[in-house]
Amino acid sequence: MEELAKTSTKRSRNSAGSRAADAGAASVAVRTKEEIESLTDDEYEALSEEEFLAAQRVLLESERQVYTSQAEMFKEEAATLARESEPGDVQFDEESGEGGNSTIERERDLALLASHLATVAEIDSALEKIEAGTYGVCENCKAEIPRIRMRALPYARLCVKCKSGGLTRR
């Protein structure tokens, strides 16, 4: 989990695209998440490429922080439930059903933990794409993903057309 808490700014920046992105980001005023979220769709569409990428980076890093802290919470809750239950403590009778509530809660926490960690990995991938200069390009058809979709789901990998063709990735 400590690896998740590291900031994305410590990533290796070896490509020419990342150096260009760094140079562009340095000259753009950084907006807060609240300022970005208060922009209308038209204002968002009117952002320069550098402003758009800087805004997306802010949104991605904010989402990453939320998902990382929630994943840590689910991990701690699952560990607490595991410590509190003793082996052989599960009852299988008419009153308690098949297994105790703590087992069900622990399984739920572990499932949510896995889901959150997968989302953090997708966010990290999106941040790497910003650095590489490939952010906002559909992984399937290579078309540009509309900004409005990227605003709604900053770590989207597919355009709407490709996404509607299957439900496997975001």
C-alpha cells in the first residue's frame, strides 16, 4: 500500500513527449479541482491542450488520492474483521444463515479493495499517458476520445463507440 501513496510526480520522465508535457505544464497556471469542476462544458472544451492536460492531471491525482485512501480503509477493515473472527467461529444454522456477517463483510471489503486497486492502476496508466503524450487516444481505434468523456472519466481508455461495443474496460 505504501507504493500507492507515492505521488505520481516521482515517475520517470525519459521520453521526449514527457519533457514537452513538462515544459507546457510549467507555463500553465494550475487550477484547483474545485475551479476545474466549476467550468462549464464549453469552457472546458475551449481550454488549450496544455491547460486541458494540466486540468486532467489535477483531476486524476485527486481521484487517485480518494481511491488510495479508500483502498487503505477497506484493507484495514478486512484485516480487523479477520483478526476478530476465530477459526471455526462460523455457524451454519437457521438463525445465522450460511456463515457469519463478519465473513460476508470481510469478503465485501476485499472485493472493494481489489476494485479500488484496479482503478488506481488505471489512473496511474492515464498519468503515464499524459507524460508520454498519448493521453486521450482510444486504445482500440486510436481515435481521439472527446474531452467531455475524459472530463467525466479522466482515466477512460476507450472512446464511447468502442466502449459501447463491449463492457470489458473503461
